[in-house]
Amino acid sequence: MIKRSLFVKNKIMLGLSAAVLGVAATSVHAASFDVGDFEITFDSTFSYGQSIRVEDRNFDFIGKSNHPQFNWDGYKATTGNTIYSSSQIWSQQGAYSNNGDAGNLNFDSGDTFSQLIKGTHDLAITNDNYGLFTRFMYFYDFAMEDGDFAYSNPVSGQKVDPCEDDNTKEQVCSDLRLLDAFVWADFDLNDGKNPLSIRLGQQVVNWGESTLISHGINVNPVDIDRLKAPGSEVKEAFIPVGMLWASVVLSENVNLEGFYQYQWHETRLPATGSYFSTNDFASENGYMQNVQLGFTSNPDIDLYHLTDALNSLYTDAAASLVAQGIVPTAEAVGQAAASMYMAYPTKVALKGKGNSGKSEPDDGGQYGLRLGIFSPELNDTEFGLYYINYHSRRPLISGKASNFTNAALAADLDYIRNNPITEDNITNLNAFTQAQITYPEDIKLYGLSFNTAVGETALAGEVAFRQDEPLQIDDVELLYAGMVEQLAAAGLRDDLAGLSQLSQGDDIAYVGPGEVAQGYILRDTIQAQLTATHLFGPSLGADSWAVVGEVGAVTIKDMPEYDELRLNVSGTGRSGTIEGLSGRDYNLIHQAVSNGPETNPFPTASAWGYRLIAKGEYNNLFSGVNFSPRVVFSHDVNGITPDPMFLFIEDRKSLGINLNFNYLNTWSFDFGYNTFWGGGKTNTFADRDFISFNIKYSI
């Protein structure tokens, strides 16, 4: 018989965490039977749920030119029919960027944004000291599949439908997917003194002590759409990846774990147009929306409108000549088309479809070690030391600069004349800046954790030091470098030289025509968290209450100054103050380009916040039904973290209330209300309060 490890994590901490978070183990109703020497168990959970928006849209978070007061019928930049002036648009309520409002526009208050039916199944096959575990799920979201969205693009009339793209259809609309799938084995080494456990296959490894604040020692990729879905479970949200994991007990109180990943997977961002999306181009279907460059002085130009305009370029050029009484000779049409073509590369950038829009890292080269030390002398405290080398799971945005040289423009015009422009080949055009999603490799993490108990209170904490963590440069600086400054480089607009911070400083060199502007800098960061969990006895009519409090803080070493290089966060749709080239006054050009500098805050070198959870247990409230209310409060106290940390935005708050009714661990019903406020225009969730309910059956 295989002996269990003598090295056991603090049992009080484990029990309290499970009680508060609701991550109890296998269903007691699992089907179990034997086949020869193998024991087989099969768990199934079926659920149906809905989520409904309950707050009106705040147009402060909507791109100004997407305000319903504007009518963009007939807009066509190539023919000069731009309808509104910049000053007319900028005087309207709203944000100076159209690049993050599709999810907000798609759903009115009272709309159901998710109506989900799903099933999750666990299969375990065990024979003494080895076995197989698999988990798979399937889902169908009626609200997403029916395509009845509130918003249509103002120039193309097309919906922003996540189900239209094959990849995002599988992500948010309907899918059958394999989650965990691994084989495992336990061995007794050295006459049982050194138990060894091994797992091989798709799996999740949970390291560290963080309970509520992400981006700590735990580096698992996350499916955000599954995490936010009605009736979501943690086991569906963490994305298993292929790896070899092993754990060996070195002595009674010392344990060594390690893993080697042979598969990389990114964190899945919310699909563009889904309720929780806040970026319209970074997700898999983002190529359909383009990247808007005009600080909302133009309408939201999607790919449908853009390809139509390019495919009619020469026809429109000929028609414009005829309207002027000019004979449309081939030479005259070509010259007119060349002049008209520049209208669109100066208004939108592209993001390639599928792999053409991103650069993924290698699958291999990711590994980690954890040394666990249990100290009975120090109040039964468990310590963990970590080293992890991994590739970013979170996206960074870089960009290929426009090329406005005569040769590049001539090649574009020839390509347009001889090829129908589609979503698959539009990135062959040189004049358009192209956003590229990248995932930098070989981030090194050094970590320290502890957990212990003081009376009935469990205490835990962790510190994660990341060497060369990639941090996103402000996207406006990238757009300036990618398009605006290329007009200056080509001699078309000398007055635009020096607008981007990427043209100065030591971090990023000047970006030439057609070159890739690296969209991130590398900095060492430190993140620390402390968690306290306490179980209270009967009170407020409940059998028990459990409360968790977690505080976390982040600091960035050598954070660039505001006038040196600004990093990115939501709400900064314009650039900050332009320093530019020595001796030049950029005030007038800044006013003309974007109605002046950004007034919303940029990221800071340090930030912190806290999270609180309280959960009650009312056992056998009536007829065998247990009742569990849960309240979750979040408060980002000070500072703003840059993307892609997605951690703290000063003064942002949220409150979630969940009521769970459970009958014999077989039937359960959940009702939840979530509200968001504070954080000014940086908090793009501040108008997205919602309710949800879910009914679940487990066997």
C-alpha cells in the first residue's frame, strides 16, 4: 500500500479556505464501480443560468463618436464625406477612444447577456497506486448565439457578434472542450520514507497562498469568460496545460515539487462584444473592429466598412473625376486613387486575423521548483520557496509601423487594383499600422510563502519577485510611433515629428517605416499579499460564519517618469503632455490631434488594495436545505497598476452578494448581485452592475 506524505499543508488553512470559497471536493453522489482491479468514479454537474445587466450605460465610457446623437449614414473618408468636424465630436460626452466600448454598447439595461446551459464531467480511473483523471465540459449560451445585440456599427450597420468568428464562438458561444487529462502514479521510495507522486498531462498546479488577489505566485492561465459566466466554478476557469509534475518528500518536514511545461496557453481575454470586454481589438475576434486612431474624431470604422471602401477605391476615384468634369484616364484614376487611399491608413490600424495578428511563444522552456518546509517549532508554520521560469500568459500589444514611402504606397495601390481586399489579406498593405499581440518569454519569478494558524485564525502570505516582467507602454504612444510619426518620416507632415515618447529615451529606439515597435518595457516587480481567515461560531442565526481578508501591494522598480515614458491603463485614450523635439512647441498640434493632453491618471510605481469575504452557513434551514449567503467586497486603495497586471485602480470598489441554497448536495440554486463604482473614468466597469442566477444538479 502506498503511504501518504507526512508533509501536510496546514489543515486549518485548507479547511477554512474551502469553507469560504465553496471549493469543496468531489460530489458525494459520484457514480462509482469496479472493473477488474480498477475503481471508476464519474461525477456529473449540469446547470442553467442567466446574467442580466441592471444599470444604464454611462456615456462617459463610450467613444464620443459612438454617441447616438451622431448619424454617420453616408460616411466615406475616401470621397471626403466625413460628415462631422473634430470639434463637433469632441464637444460631446464620452471617451477619446472607440477601442473599448463594444461590450458596453452591445447590451442595454435589462438585457440578458448570458443564458447558459452547461455540463461538466469528471472521470477517475484508479488501480492502487496509479490512475487516470479527465474532466470535460460543454456549454451553449443562448444569449450570445441569437445575435440580438443592441449595437450596430454606425458606418457599416454590422453587429459586433462574438459568434461570427470561429475562435471566439468556441470561447463564449458554444463548445465542447477537454479540461484536465492526466495520468498519475504514487511510489514509495526508501521503504516509504520518501513518497513520490507524478502526474503527466493537461493539469493545473496551484502554488502560493493567494486567495482573492491574482497575479501572485500562481501563474496558471485563466479563461475570463468562464470565470464570469453564471454558475462558474474555479475548475472551469483555470486552463489546464500539458506538463510533467512531480512531488517528493525529502524528509519528514521537507518536500520538493517541480514541473516542466511542454505546452503554453494564454489567458483568454473576454471576446470583443461580450459583456465584460473592455478592449475591442486585443481578443481573437478583435481584427473585425480594427484599431481606431482618430481620438473619436472619426466614426468607429470596422473591417466591413474598410474592406468595402478599399475594394471600391478605383471606382470611387473614377466617379470623382467624372463629377469634376475630368476624363477618367488610367493615369488620372491612378493619381486620384493614390490621394484618396491615404484617408484610411491615417484613421485606423489593423490587427491580423488568427495567427497573423499575434506572436506566440515557444511551448517549452517553462518550469518551476517549490521547496516546502514545515516547522513544528514555529507554531506549525509551512514555508514555501519558489522559482518559476514562464512565458507571459497575458497579452502585450506591439505594433508594426506604417510605411508611407513612395514604393510602399505604389505597391499597396497595385495590390488593391489587382486583388479583392478581405479579412485574410488586408494585412499585406504596407500603409496600415498593425497591432500585434505578443507574449514575452522567460519571465523569472522568485517567491516566498507561509501559512500558519494563530488560535482559530489562519494566516498566510506570499511575496513574488518577478525579474524582467513586461509592462505595456501606453497605446497612444505606440500609435503615434506607428502612424503619426511615419507621416513625418515620409516628408508628408514634418510638424508631427517627435510626438511619441518612443522617439526619445533609452527604453525604445526610434521606429522606422515598416518596423515593429516593441510595445512593452521590462521591469523588476514585487508583489506581496497577506491573508487572514477566521471561523466564527453561531451568530446572526447562522451555524457559523467564515471571514477572509486579504491585502496586496505591488511596486515596480525603476518605473519611468511621466515625461519619460507612460505606461498603459484603461481610460487614457489620449497621450499625456508631449515633450517632443527640443525647441518645438507642441501645444497647438496636440490640440489639433486629440483636443489636448489626457486628463485621466496614468499608472504609478506602487499600488495596493484589499479584498473581504464573509460567508455564512445555515444548515438545514428547511426540509434539508442548507443556506449560504456570501458577501465579497473589493477596494483598490491607492495607486494604479499598468497593463497587463489588471490589479489595482485607485478608489475602485465592487460588491458582490451571493445567496446559495443547497439541497442534499444534489440540487443548488444561486442568486447574485454585483455592483461596481469608484475609480473615475479609469474604472470601465463602473456602469456594468448585473444580477445572475443559476440552478445546478450534481450526480
